[in-house]
Amino acid sequence: MKIGIPVLIVLTGDTVVITTRNFYALYHIVYNEGNKMFMRNDSVFINGQPDSICVVSQPYYYMLGDNRENSADSRVFGYVPESVIVGRMSLVLLSVNTKRRLISMVRWDRFFKRIE
């Protein structure tokens, strides 16, 4: 059984409290908000001052990879600011189940299925 980690949803105007537990998950958000952040002796510092609060000025998204080899997503590079997103998924191009035999690998019921 896989145990997932909770995903924090960050909206414009939210105040996020950075702790030692969520420091690395929120690092990119604080950086993209124009701040520098580091941790020393279990204390969080923002712009050189002991602080653990950041107000978010734009929406951030948790991006998921395509579940293929060498796929990276927000578990690797953190939350993505809305200002850098250039598109949206609209349909499944190909879906395969690699555990099946070659002839039945393609999941035809998902082939070119629209994503809403």
C-alpha cells in the first residue's frame, strides 16, 4: 500500500506558515514571491529575518507528471506559479498498460479521450 502526502492548495491572498515540515514544499512559493528563505537550527528565516509567514500574491498549482519513465512533477520542482503556465491538457493521446501483453497494451477506451 502506498501512502500519499497531503497536497496544500495555495490561493491568491493566502497566508502560508512555513515550518520545518513544509519548508521544502513551500520553498519555491516563497522564492517566486521575491523572497529568500533558509532554515537554521529548526528556525525559518525569510530575507535574513526570523519569520515563518508569507502572503501569496498569485495562484500556484501542483502539477502532475505523465507517469512515464523520467517524468518530473511538483514532487520534484515544487508548486508552479500561474504566470508561467502556457497551456492545458485537453486529451489523452495514448494510454498503455505495460503489464499486459503487447497485443492488448493499448487502452483503447482512453485513446483520444477528452480531459475536462
